[in-house]
Amino acid sequence: MKPLTLKHLRYFEALAVHGHFGRAAEACLISQPALSLQIKDLEDIIGGALVERTTREVRLTALGEDLIEHSRDILQRVEDLDALARKRSGPFAGRLRIGVIPTVAPYLLPRIVNALSDKFPDLLLEPKETITQSLVREILASRLDVAIVALPISEPELREFALFDEEFLLVRPSDDADEPVPSPLALPQMQLMLLEEGHCFRDQALSFCNSSGVFARQIMEGSSLSTLVQMVSAGIGVTLIPEMARDFETRGTDVSIARFKEDIPNRTIGMIWRKTNPLTDELMEIGALIRRAAERPTPSP
């Protein structure tokens, strides 16, 4: 019988996350047959079927569910040991896997990379952009060290570190520049356009408008802030963007920007990481550096 290895557990964890051999193999940077072979070896070692294979997806068996709990605990402890080793060899050396939500990444990530590279030249950054739910899962599964998201997350296993607050701005056609700024409840009646489901910025905007479900038919969706702003420029409706996106997304477009006078919508951007991560002190120092980088004006594209 082959010995159980961390590689087996990492491949199995990837399969549990993606629920599909092809996507899991792609995430692990191996071929699908190679992944299938590793999972079969693991099943032989454990002594039972770990997954139910269907044409569309993979489901964990009861044995698989038990194993994934233990696997994730083992993998997290290994990552913590790796972090501890990095701390002893030098607190700001080695890789830092950092996730960023899409409504922050294009505007802040370049400044983060430059600031950290200048301050800590031995730090190897591995950035990843995806939505909040995915980032939280990856942090908990030890596939990311830290993530920049909108707070609060309210996950008991994660530490939160606030970076800064920013307002939401109203983007509307340039012909409306002299019109009064509408109230939050009036926005959906103006054909409000928001990001598609899964983006936390969408949920924050809906909360501000108090329109969750009420005006669903009047809400149009886009895959990015850039798409939404371009649609406004074409005269289709109005949208909200975070202040950090203003110069980047509205340059060269036929839109006007307005600030809300009362009940000003805003969000808190911060960092999250596992409470068990031994690099907490270093991550807080990195957070302070990111906070200073965010205070600088956003460069034009």
C-alpha cells in the first residue's frame, strides 16, 4: 500500500472545493487523469469510496465528508508551520498569498504590490482576485494567507483589520449633472444598474437603496464596474461606484458624478486572516503599510 502524503490531501481538498475533476485538476496544475489516479490511491489507502462520480459533478461520500474535515485541519496546521518557519527565517520573506475583491483589485492592488515590493524586497506576492465568498473559503482552507474585503465578515475563525472607509458615488448621464441628487429609494425607479449576484458591493448598494427584492425587475446587472459605467454613458440608467474607482472608471466617459448629501452610503475595506496564523504581527504591519498606500491619490489609467 502506498503511504498517505500531503499531496493526496491537497488534491482531495481541491476536488472537494471544485466538485469537478477537470476544474480541480486545473487548479492543481496537473492533468485530469493524474488527479483521478491520486484520488484512487487515496481511496485505496483510506479503504473506501470518498466521492460519488456523476457526469456533471462530484459529491463526497459520508467517508469523504469525514476525511475532508481532518484533511483541512492537517493542511491548515502545515501552512501555519510553514508560516512559522518563514517568521524565523525573516518576517517579510517568502511568499504571501493575498486575495482581493474585484471592486478593489484594479484600483488598489497595483499600489499594494509597489508598496510591499519597495519595503520588503524578499516578499514574493501571489495575488488573486475573486469574490468575497470564495476568498473566505480559501482563507479558511489555508489556500490564501490574507484577503482584502469589505468588512465585516463576522467569521469566528478570522481576524479582521480595518484599513479605511470610502463613500459610494452616484454615476448618471452627463445630461443629469444639474439635477438634484435623488434619495436612496428613488434610485431603483431610475433603472438602477448593479453588479451581478455574488459581489458584496451589490449587496451593500441594495441595502443602501432598501430595495432588496422590491425593485428587482428594475435592476439591471453587469459583470464589472467598467461595464456599468459604460452603460450609464450610453444613457441606459444610473449606477453606484466606490470612490476609489472614480478616476479609473469614468475617464473618457460621458457621465456625471454626484455625492449623496445625507444617509451617505459607504463601506469599510479591511484585511482578514486566520486567527491561528503565526504571522499576525507581520500582517498587521503589512496592513498599516497598505493603509498608507491607499491614502495616496489613485493614479489615472
